[in-house]
Amino acid sequence: MKTITQIKYEPAKVVGGYTDRILRINLSTSEISVQELPPDFKTKYIGGRGYAIKLIWDETKKKTRYNSPDNLLVMANGPLGNDPGFPGTGKFIVGTISPLTDTFVDSNVGGHFGPLMKLAGFDALAISGISGKDVVITIDADANIITITDAPLYGEKIDIGALFYGERLLLNANNGTFSDNLAAVVSGQGALHARFGVINSLFFDRRRNRIRSKQAGRGGTGTVMRAKNLRGIVIKSSLPKANGNNAVNKEMAKQAGAKLKEVISKCDSAQLNLGAWGTTGLSEYMDKFHLFPINNYQIGQSPESSKLFARVFLDKYFSKKMPDGCYYGCNLACAKSVENFVLTTGPDAGLKVNIDGPEYETVGAVSNMGIFDPQFVLEYNWYCDEYSLDTISTGVTIGFFMECVQHGYLTADDIGYELNFGNIAGANRLFQEIAAGRGFGKIAGQGVARSKKWIAKRFAARKAVSPETVMAELDKFGMEAKGLEFSMYITRESLAQQAGYALALKGPQHDEAWLIFIDQVHKELPTIDNKANALIWFPLIRTWFNAAGLCKLPWIDVRNPEAANTAEPFKNLPSVAYYLDYLNGTTGSNKVLQDILDDSERLQLLQKMINLRQGKGTRESDRIPLRAVAPVYTNEYLTRSEYYDSWLKNLEGGNLPDSTEQKHELIVARRLEAFRQLCDIVYKKKGYTSDAVPKRETVKKFGLLDKQADKLLVKYGEQ
């Protein structure tokens, strides 16, 4: 590995969860520098997602695209990441301008990379420029050296193996041995060819004695990494992880962690049982309530769904010998894995591998293709990780193409082979082509939004109709918004989740507003005002988790028994109180709940301004496909006619049209109107105009009215 640039540095000490430093690397010039942050920076922007948003706002422009030299790839921890005494502190954020949405996207990822970044002396890494050749960055806090080197070559396997490549990097960085003092991020071949490439976060699991991985999966973060010709980043620090944040009030932080761990120990097994099943346990819940995405979200329940329930993975595949947390100290331990699994398809058929996952979203991506085979789920999981492809966007895109075949918009001649729902061979071939950038994979790798345009133009020419006419039909079932593919929940029966997806700033990703469980399953949001208030509160608290460096699952998926005694049990406020104690104990602050909500609202407003600048911030960009709101075709209505007829009778005072077609038409009209009304209410409550533009006084209230913001507001009529 030929050295390009190397600098000596003195790692900053972590004090109260922060180092107050950002590592800057310009790959165009190979310049490495350390930025000292002013004292008020962390106060205003918190960390994690906040740091990424602020840097992207300040240093990119309207014309910046994912492969522009000025685009930043930001990896940022938060003040509460890196404490084994508190559950779920291995998280960090990757933020950038997305190849799919052309605006800011952030992806929350676990593992050891974020905590080690902090121990190495940095709250964030900010990478700009584009290298003229493939390079690797090494941050060795033990040797006090940061280096940019030529990327090493490890034979032909490197062409497909991001995980293989990362293992070699870690071995090379530690003289041929693995250690949990090392972590790496890498991205593979699929990210070179698809807009939805992921970054793999690799760490050494001492108990399993192998490398494991988590993914920054959404929005194309890996595609940005590979566009910069950055193959990997390795971080090394031997500082102790216990008390690694140097909490200002160590006892307060310790007690907060102990209380949350006690709730998890007592309650998880009786609730979602994530410790045993991982997130695959959601499959059965989703199917029971008609939420499981099947055949491109056409139906939400199937007799075959049980083949993908948690019990199948637990009994046949998951390792039960040891806990599966993605960072030390998290007793939720929901990151499942499969050991010694033999692949039966693809270029590595016959190879024995270890698989990290699957998560629910990957299971849902496979059911979305009409496939109910757990063996295929695991193979799809492993290959997508190996290639660095987002399992969600890949599955949604393939499901969309399958429906285009179903309706005649595509044929086997267009694709090169049969591609229909349930076709494992066709699905496998297409995602292999996506990873390799060949055949029809060149089209599919662009994602749903761009593929719709390609199909519309091709079909219109064949049928002598206008592309706009075809596009209007494809828009009804092309499951994307703002350019990002939907995550794996059918939202037709949850008005709150419809708006949650529509108003999510990055696009329809559940980590901003996962309301479907409390709305549709538990029915805890009965009125439109309840839903509107939830659409404000939950994105704010979730933004704070992403800024602080925390996993949300110990809070949202393990309900504290004391929550039943509160006015709004679904907020799980007794557990939120533990997080506040952990924050105040770590940083020395004295914040109450409203303070962290205000901190989060500042970040959301700034991200909203980025969206406006990039052309994705008005009401038009909050459009979602008809299928997310109502049944597109009468067969979708008929599969749930009892539900829809009951809903319509209640709405229309007991009067229903006679024909199926008339009922379907009325259902669509009423549900679209309800969606519009809910968005109106939320915009008003948030201090936005009816076109979803923040009012000037709203921006000013949070101290964000700089010259760039002022110019934008004037452009959108806010004088």
C-alpha cells in the first residue's frame, strides 16, 4: 500500500461525550487537516445527524450532486455514542447528497466504527473531493498517524467482495490479526453500478471470532463513497471503551443505563422478543394486520407469509449460542446472525459463509418480490451485503419491474428473461446484474424514480401514446417519494404512516416517523389531531436519537410498564426520562424534554432548507404514490373489501354506491382528501405555509436565518 499522504496528530481527549474536532480529508488534493470546533457548535447542532446537516448546508450548493467534488461524505458520532453502560450506543450517521434524491440523506448504522472514531479523537469525519485512483484512509490513534494510501489489491475476489476486502484491510492494519480495537467502513462493486449502494460497517466480534457487519443502507451512501474512489476507512484505538465518554456525572449516566437495561431484561421477551427473534419478529405482526409488503405492496397478507416468520429463522438458521448485539453493553442484542450457511445460487454457490441478519426490512424486500423462501432471503441478504446494495431499494425496484411485467408495461424481451412475482431465478439474475452493472441491471440500478421514466418512454413509443400518460399510471404504483424507495410497510390503512412517509425529509424511510404500529396495530391515534401531533413529536425525538448517537429500538420497541400510567403511553416517556438523565449525566447539561425537541426542530428546519435549495422541499415533493394511500386497482380493493366498505359506510353515513367501480372511486377520493387534510394540519402546526415552506418567523426562531436561508425564503415568497 503506497503512501500518498501521512500526518502526525495528537488525539483529542473525549470530555462529556465530545472531542470538539472534525477530521477533514480532501481526496482531490490528498490534504488532511484537523478542524477545531467552536464551543457553541455542539450546543446548536448536537452531533451525528446535526453535524452532517450543518456541514452539507454550509459547504454544498444547489448544483451539487452525489458525484460532485464538493459533495461531502460525513460520518459523525454523537455525544451519547460509545458507552457500554447504556444500551444501543454503537450508532453513527453517514450523511451526504444522495444519488437517489439529489438532496441530503443520512443513514444510521451500528457497529464499532462510530465509537472508535470518537476514541481516536474525532466527533466527525468530513470527506470531500474525488481521488484520481482508489485509496484507503487509515486513522491509527495508537501511533498518532493518519494516512491516505493506494488501495491494496487482493486478487479477483476483490471485484465482488466488499466484506472480503474489509477483512483484508483490518488484517493489514493490525499486522495479520483481528482485534476489536479496529473497525472499518468499506463499499463494494454494487455501489459502483447502482445508485443505492451501501457502506458496510465492519467490526470484530470477539465471542464469534469473526468479522461482522452492519450497513449504512439508505439513500446511496456507498455510491457516494465509491464515486470518490474511496475504498475503505480503517480506525484503530486501544483506549478502553468503558467510560469512554468521560461523563461529567458518571454515576448519573451509569444509573440511567442500569434502569433502561432492567426494563429491557424484564419486558422484551414478553413484547416483541427482539433479543431472540431480532426484527424478523415484525413479519408476523405485519402479516396479521395486512401490513406485510407482498407483490410490490399490492396485498398485505398471504397464506405463504408464515414461511418468513421469526420462528422459521430462529429454529432453522439463527445462532442461539451467544447474544448478538452490535455494540458492547446492549442487552437488547437484536442483531441476529447465521453461521456456516452454504450458498446455493450466484457466483459463490457452494461457499460456506456467515450472514449478519436478516433484518425485517430485508425479509419484507423479498416478500415484496412475491417470494416466500427463507433460503433465498438469506442468500439475498448475504449477496447484497457482499456487493454493497441496499436490500430495501433493490427489492422495491425489482418488485416494481415485476408489476410492470404484470400490467404489460415490460416484457421478457425488454428485460432479457422472465421476471414475474415469485420468480426466484429472475429476481436472483436481476440483482446480480444490478451489482455487476450489466444487462437490464443497468436500468434497475438507477432506482424506481429514474426507471419509471425509461419505461414510460419505451412503452409510449411501442403503443403510440404520450410518455406523460404512461408516467401517470406508473406513478400510481412506483413505490418511491423524493426519489427514495419506500421501506417495507403497507400504509393504505394507516393515515398517520402515509403522512409519516410523505413528510419524511429524506424520503419514505421509517426511521423518521414509524407510526404504523401505534396507529394501525394498537390504534392509539384515533383522531386526525392525534395523528398530526404524533407526526410532529415522533420525528423530533427520532432526529434527536440520530444526532445523539443512539439506537432507537430500546426506546420505541420495549415499552416501559410505567408508560401505561401516562397520558400518552405510546411515547414511552418513562424510558425517555432515562435518556434525559443519560444526556445530562454525560454532557453536564440540565436539559428537559422540550429542550431536546427544540434542538431537534432546529436540525429538521435546516434539513428542510437543504431540501428547498435542492428542489425537493415543497408540497409537491411530499407526494406519495396512490398505492400508499388507497387501492390502485379494484382487485386490491376486493382483497380488503370488508374493511374498505366498513370504513366507507362510517364515513358516508351508511350509504354506499352500488358498483365495485363506484365504491373504489369513492374510496380513492376520500382517502386522498384525508391525506391532504392531515398534511395541511401538520404544516400549520410546524409553522410552514400551505406549500410546506417554513415561514420566516419559524426559521428566525431557531437562529437559522443566514444569508443563504434568507435568499431561499424570498424565492419561495417568504419576504
